[in-house]
Amino acid sequence: MEQHIDYLIEHFGYFGLIIMLIVGIIGLPIPDEVLLTYVGYNVYHGKLSYIISLICAVLGSVVGISLSYYIGYKFGLPLLKKFGPKINITEEKVNSTQKLFNKIGSPLILIGYFIPGVRHLTAYVAALNKFSFRKFVVYAYLGAILWSYTFITLGRKLGERWDQVGLYVSKYSMYLFLLVIVIVIMVYLYWRKKQQFRNAGKF
């Protein structure tokens, strides 16, 4: 992984990071968290700019997830059934993500970034469910910012221990998923309480 990323950065600069995240989000088997953490490691060593890396990571993520939504909206489930298994998107994964989407709703688009295997499917599932693109953009783009910031910053802070992130993500992804759900619920309840307080103040 390090050699491939180094090659891309050396020959294509930040553009290589953008391309890798686009194809990774669409569904190609690229360990995105490891990629972002390694980018943070390069920031730690001064090879990359922290701000530019964040901007490029967010850009690659939002382009990738927007393309995924478009593919799902335009071509629907038949295309996923036909070509999905070739990029590790099985019908079983689509169905399980769809059930999760029906239970949790739109917040899954945001927290899905932090769940390996789900991140690649939330946009397709949202499109298949005819979820509004405007609402999708709010959750998906915010998720892209939080996700990119989290792993690039982790790589920057961990330095030489950056490679531990991949191990922890694969091992504790479910706990991370539950933690993110709790955070989202807390933020939502805080926002709702604030809205109720504002509405009460109008009377």
C-alpha cells in the first residue's frame, strides 16, 4: 500500500489521492482508512500539506459518493446485481445495508463512512430508495469532511504508529459504528432541543 501511494503522490501529486478516493468510494477494493491515515503520516513527515490533503480527501470522497448516488439512481439494482460482485458489492451486502438504512434512515449516510463495507453502499441504497439528492448531499458531504479529517489527523498524530489504525478499524469497526450512532443521536437531540427552545421563544 505504501509503495502504491508513494508512487501516486510522486507522479500525480494530490490528484492521485483524489482519484484513489473516488474509485474507492465507488466500490473498488481500496482500504480507504489506511490510505487516509498514511496520507496523515506523510503530513507528519512534512511531505504533504495538512490543509491541501484534507481538501483533496474531501473532494475525492464527495465526487465518489455523488457518482455512486448517480449510478444507483440512473441504473438501479439491475446494474448492481450484474457488476457489483466484480467489485465486491454483493446482493447480500446491498440488502443488509438497505435494511440498515430503513431502520436508521438518513444518518446512515453520514456514519456509513466509518463502517467498512457500508461506506461503499449507502449512496447506492439512498438512490434506490429515491432519497432526495439535496438531503443526501447534506449528510454525505458532512460525513466526507468528518471522515477525512478523522483519519488524516489520526495519521498525523500517530506518526510512526500510523499503521495501527487499519488493525483497529477492522477489529473494532462495530464499536466505532455504535459510538458514531450515539454521537449522531446526541447531536440530533441537542439540535432538536435548541429548535424547540427557539420556537418557544417566539410566543
